[in-house]
Amino acid sequence: MVEEARLEELDSGLAPVTDGWFVVNVRDAAWMTSDAFGARCVFEGDTPVFRGRPDLQPHKFADVGFALKVVWPGQPTGMYHGEANQEDFLVLAGECLLLFEGEERPLQAWDFVHCPPGTEHVFVATGDSPCVIFMTGGRTEKGTVYPRSKLAHRHGAGVESETSSAFEAYALFPHWRRGRPDNSNGLPWA
């Protein structure tokens, strides 16, 4: 029988600190924010929400990663990249542009995106409200490439030189910090 995970209240909400099953509402979960890349809900403990808390051991999902990202108009979800694993995305609210394989495609709520391994992509929020995207990806292979892309660069989501280092790709941006997004900005769970 699989035991229930223990959730701990961190500075920005609840996160698992032991293995096992659990249920947490998005409004109660731990969050991280970035001036450059919006906000992300932390469903697992492999993120900086655990920094400064040596008493807690982060717990990472072994097979599949999940994220709930919130980006405001003009913000990208990250840097244009291609991962060695399959990734899938579901736009839950708002609008965005999908930049992929050198092309762009407008998306809206309930659009689903499937990216086989190696598909170059990033999302940039558009419209006049936050864009909420549920993201999931496999964890069997390691490796991400951040290719140089004129299209991504025009949208503030491109690197100057191709790299396989996340540290290099994000070097010019401030670090993520613990904290919930501002719920007054039209988020569905507010």
C-alpha cells in the first residue's frame, strides 16, 4: 500500500517533503515567481522553494514532470529550447503564441500541444489577461538544447549563442523567488 506524502507549509504554500500520493489545490500549493517568466506552481519538491530549509528534503517525481505556468502578456514561459524528452501542454486560460521549429502559432484556452523529443519551442503570452498553461514531460532522457532563433529572440525568449547549459541560457535573468502570483490579475482559482 502506498502511503500518503507529508505536505509542509513553505514560504509560498504546500509542497511534498516525503514520497507518496497527495492532493493539493493550486491555490494552496507552493509557488515561484519571476519578473521575466511569470509564475509556476510547485507540485514537486525539486525546486528552489527548498533553499534555506535544510530540515526538508525535496521529493522529485521520478518519471514525469509537471508544472502549471502563469505568464502575463508579453512574457515567455522560458527560453526557446528543445528537450530530449516528450513534452505536452494544455492552455487552460488566456492566449499565447507558440513558437516552435522556427514558426509561430496563436493558441487559446483548451488548445493542446504535443512536442516529440527534440521539438524546439516556447510560449509567449498575448492578449490582455494571464495565460495559464499546464505542462508535462518525461524524465527518461537528459539533455536540453537552447538553439539560436531569430524568431524567439524577437519575442524576448532567445539565446545569443546556442548552448546546452541552462545556466548559460538564463544567466541574464533574475533567479526565481518563492511567492504566489498576484491573485488580483484574473487567475481562474482566485
